[in-house]
Amino acid sequence: EIVLTQSPATLSLSPGERATLSCRASQSVRSYLAWYQHKPGQAPRLLIYDASNRATGIPARFSGSGSGTDFTLTISSVEPEDFAVYYCQQGSNSLTFGGGTKVEIK
Amino acid sequence: QVQLVESGGGVVQPGRSLRLSCAASGFTFSSYAMHWVRQAPGKGLEWVAIISYDGSNKYYADSVKGRLTISRDNSKNTVYLQMSSLRAEDTALYYCARDYRAVAGTNWFDPWGQGTLVTVSS
């Protein structure tokens, strides 16, 4: 099973700051990686797929990069509605999620 | 608009069975693979199962293989998760999710339903 390790576990930011979230895979997943946003009491939402493609309707402040084993989700300027938990997910071999990064208000 | 509504959750004793349903609307259901994903209390997301658009292919996480069965009825726009030999560790909020693209599929999940809660306890 491919294990995804997300860091940091918690990221404390003020609105307007840049957020950089990391996801590392235990073996190469090529570009088969997605990012999701999950707010309490709501359904998760797909943000990025194939490592760097924004899903339909996702604002341009969200961007993804990386390939192989190291991936990054960047929020260029955090908006109040962006405070949530973010998960990476690989689709290369079976399907697994990382443990999540909570982006909280500083 | 696309909508997924899960139902069938509840409290069930260990070893018993339960069937979850997910009713879809707002898109051509028979063209999309469907998934079940779960989240145990205080934990992260765990993929459970996938069924292809026509029901011909099904795959499961190792943790549920042999106990949980995914199926679909394209005439009713509904996907199911039959859960048997339930264990305490199956306690979770169960989400159904559509695959991001039709037919060939992508293994990305979008959109998701709001989930149905399954609690396995004596």
C-alpha cells in the first residue's frame, strides 16, 4: 500500500498569507495525485487533480505542483473561507489518502 | 445540479449487516463510476470501494474485502454498499462520491454526498 504523509499537521495563518502544504508518497505515484478541501459538517471538495490541474470552479489562488513522491498544494493568499482540513489522495495503486493538514486561523 | 444523497446508516451490533444507499440526480448516472469513502470519528478519509459505470468491475480496500460489497442499479440511479460481519472499526461516516469524469474514470472523487453515519456497537 502506498502511504501518503502530509506536513505540517497544522498550519496557523492569517488571512492574506501564503499557505504551503506538503504531501510525500512512500513510492512514486507519477502525477496521479489529488487534493481535497474538507470543512466540518460539509462534503469534501476536489481542488486539484493529476497533481496540478484545478477542478471545475476552483479559484486560481489554489495551485498544485510536484510529481513522483513529493507534492505541494499552495494557496497564494488565504481567504477566510479557506480555513479547513486538506487531504492529498493518490490514484496510482489502489486509492489512499494522506492524514490531512488543518489550516487554522492564527 | 448534481446531488448525491446517502441513507441507511444507523446503530448496528457487531457481526450484523447493514445496507447503505446513495441516490444520485442531476447527471447521467449510468456513465460514471461511483465510490464509497469513509471517515472514522476524529480520523482522516479512507477509500472503501469503487464500481465501474456499468457495474462490471468492482474493487475494494483490503480492510473491507470480503465483508463489504458495492453494487449499483442504473435504472434507479442508486449505488449501494452491503455491509456484513460488521466490526467496531467500521464505525464511520460513509460518503458516496462520483468519479470526476465519465466512463473511463479518473479515480478522483467529485462531487461527494453529505454522508450517512454507521455506528457498530453492542
